[in-house]
Amino acid sequence: MKNRQPRILVANDDGIQAFGLHVLAEHLAEIGEVTVVAPDREQSASSHSLTLRNPLRIDEIAPRRFAVDGTPTDCVNLGVNVVLRDTPPDLVISGINPGGNLGDDVTYSGTVAAAFEGTLLGIPSLAVSLVIDREHHFETAGRVARQVAERILAHGMPPDTLFNVNVPDLPSGELAGFRVTVQGKRGYSDAVVENTDPRGRKYYWIGGDIVDGEPRPDSDMQAVREGFVSLTPLHLDLTNYRVMDEVKGWPWTP
């Protein structure tokens, strides 16, 4: 990257008009050349879905800002392989998500999935989320994203690894610092709510109240509770090596 600015591809799952996306792009523009490729509408909880059965369209709505009628994963894939095909990005950053992506959320999150896609394509990547409380300090999350980006550009990334960054909803001066964390455990109670529409037909609403699992002092959730920015290294290899020997001992027959 000598004699040139780093190229940064920015994506999200909340859509091209999302406020968090604008804040992120503004902060990153201070350290690099930013290209935004984001969904043309909200795609929250889309996980790592890739559109294979429908054509995708890219609409340049402003200089270096592109809307895609697809998922966050589609956006990063098209951003790398089409929009920036001749000038590959040095970094992929997804966010700023208005809400935490903590614990088991990473399996559903379109924000994290965009960073996964960047990592799969061999580009250092991170996802940034603001753990919304009452005041919505997106500027804090933007400053954090810039700082983490600067560290990655200076030091590189471990192979097959992305960073999942969760920022407490606090003014920058009130952050306790940074903490490298493990992925915590949390789920949702009453995950499916059943109701009836005016015509008597049942419908279902997926969601519920957050239920934390067994607390761990080194978890992402605990770090945010204590006012720390949580930085969790996630690995593309999902193999559970701890149980391999046990499973090999089961009575397998051809």
C-alpha cells in the first residue's frame, strides 16, 4: 500500500440509507478510499445467504456508493468481484449495526456474515455493532471502527479470521477500553409468538426477549456490560476439535 491510500469496502445489512453506514463511511474516509456496496433495503438476520437463483443488479446512487438488490453476502461478493475487480480492497468492514451482535447472534447476523464473506475472499474483515441502549452513540462506534481498521492495516490479520466488534452505547470518553473476548452464549425466550389476524388466520412473529446463558467473565457480553469494546476473533473453521476423538469412538459400521 505504499504511496496510496488503503482501499476499504463498506457493507451492512440495514440498507444503503442506514445512518450507521453513513457514520462508518465518514470515519473510514479519514484513513482510506471508501467504497460502499450495501443492500437496497434492510436485510437483517439474513445470515450468510447468497443469491443463486435470481439475477442481481447494482445501482450506483452516488460516487463510490452502490445499492444491490441482494443480501449482505451478495454485496461483499459483488463489491470485490465486480465493483472493485481491478482495484481489490485492502479491508472489508460491515456495520455499524444498530444493536449488538453478541453470543449466538453471530449465527443469524447479516452484519457478521458480510465480514465472513470478505474473509472467505481472502480480505481482512471485521463487523462493527453498537449495543444500543438509549442514546445511540454511533460516533463512538465510528471512532472505534477506525481505530480497529488502523490496527489491522498496520499489523495484518491472522489467516481465516475476522473480528466481531461490539461497542457499548457510551460517549467515547466513557469507554473502559478494549477487551479481546470469547463468543458468549445467549438465546431468546418465547422465540415464536402466535397471534390471529382480523380474518381469523393465524400468523407468527419470530423473536423474543434476550436470555443470557451461563455468564463468562471473558465473554463479549460481559465486556460490553462493563463498558469495554468487545473484540472477538471468529474463525472460518467451524470444526469442534474437542469432540472429534469421542465421535470417532462411536460404533460406526459401513
